[in-house]
Amino acid sequence: MKVRFWGVRGSIPTPPTSEQIRQKVLRMLEKAAVRDISSQAKREAFINEFEDWEVGLIGGNTSCVEISTKDTLLIFDMGSGMKRLGDYLIKKHSSEGKIKAHIFINHTHWDHMQGFPFFVPAYGPNSELHFYAVHENIEKRINDQQDFRFFPVGLDIMLSKKYFHQIEHKSNVQIDDFTITNLELHHPGKSYAYKVTHNGKSAIYATDAEYNNLSKERMLGYIDFYQNADLLIFDAQYSFIEEIQKVDWGHSSALVGVDIAIKANVKRLGLFHHAPENDDFEIHKLLSIAQEYRKNNYPGNQLEIFIASEGLEIHL
Ligand SMILES: [Zn+2]
Ligand SMILES: [Zn+2]
């Protein structure tokens, strides 16, 4: 299965500021100043030495993750990243025009819903959209977002065929070769992690979750749910200090992610739901701190930690 990140930011879409771009350009020029970049080939080789986030952007769109195979498309959350996913699908399916998607909702705060009114496939009569949520009244919640006072086009004007599936907590959903299970997370109004299993591999989408002050039993439940995952997409919005200060705000940090991932024998930990206040350098610093923490506290452990960034694709 392929995992592709379309929106990775938490809370509110966050385009980069001019000053942030200026700082990146300045940094590149400082490094270029002592190098020979006199030809196009040399400039390209120079650029290729950098990591994607250094010459590009981690991304400012809110939560939206695609997990798919050639035949089946699952979407996790409908944050502003969903707009570009929709445009991509329209282009990809331009010849036959039929788009079928299974959309799983983690929770219905704005940053997980606001992209849907701009998801162009939802307007096409040939599209078939299946929505899955543990929260009740998901159709009404989506419809409320498109109340005429807030958005000019209601859900009923979107011509796609829409099916709303109320799923039970901890139940299994089978879609083609995929099995999707869920588990409640600690977040204001509740959120739900989804574990996606396909061909013996598993990816877990577990954003908007806090692990402070939970009972031992509940913590063990998470360790069990995340056990042996090939990929854990984890809410790492806060620094460790912020996490301690913001009890009951419903978010977590990279360091807590490392502890949990290692206890659960996870292979890859994707830091996700980045704070809108943090620029790319600060987000990267949180990654470095997490890598250092793993090295010092779990010597020899092979957990791979990375920043979930827009456009990043992982094949499991
Ligand atoms: Zn969120
Ligand atoms: Zn939330």
C-alpha cells in the first residue's frame, strides 16, 4: 500500500511567510558562496545535496492522508490538504471520470473537515464517496459546515453519490483487501485512531491525541493497538515542555511518540500535525531532539523517526 501525505499541519492552514522563505534562501546562498555553482548541472547537484524540507516546504495544509493501492483509495481526514488531493484525482481519472473514495474521519474539528467543500470530485455525478466515522451524525456535521451562512454550496448540491457509514468503536471495516480498525483517543470531543492492515503490513493514523494522565490500562490499550505497526502517524504538535503545560488540550509530542513507538515495537514513526507556530527549522529541531532522545534512552534501537511532509510518499 502507498501512504501519501496531503496535509500535515495542525489546527489551521499555515502558508509560509515571506520572512521564512527569505531565511531559507539566505541559508542556501551562504552554503553556495563557497561552492562552484557556475553551471546548471552543478547547481542541480548542489540543490540535490539538501533534504526536501530545506529546499522546499514541510507544508501548511491541515490533516489529510491518502492510503491506497492501484484499485482502492482510502482517505484519512478532510483538512485543507484534501483540496490538492481532489485536483490530483480529477487529473488522474480524467479519461473515465469515475472516482471512488472511502473517507475516514478522525474527528470533526475544523482542521479535519475544512477541505471537503473544495474537494472537486464531490461535485461530480460519477464520484462515489463513502464516509466512515465513530462520531454520530457525520452527515449532519458535514452538512452543517456547508450551511449557507458559512459556505454558498450545500451538501445536496454536490452531485456525487454519498454514503454515510456509522461505525462502532473498535469494530473492523473491510474494504477490498484492507482491514480498518479504530480506537478512541484522548482529545476534546474524542478522536479516533485508525489502523489499516493490508497484505500483512499495517499503517496507523493516530493524530489529535494526548497521553497525559491516562490510566495504565488505557495506555496499555494504545501500546497493544500500535503493536508491530510498520508506520505510526503520530500527533507531535507540541514540544515536550508545551505538552506538560497544555494538559487536556488534546495533543502530544515527538518524545512521547518515541516512548510509545518503541514500547509498541513500531518500525517507523511519522511526526504529524505540526504546530502552526513552528517554522520548518523548528519542526526539524523537534525531529533532531527526538532522534537524540531515542539514541540516549534506547541505545541500539532502530526506530526510524521522520517528519511527515506534504507530498511525501511511503510504500509499505
Ligand atoms: Zn487537529
Ligand atoms: Zn481537534
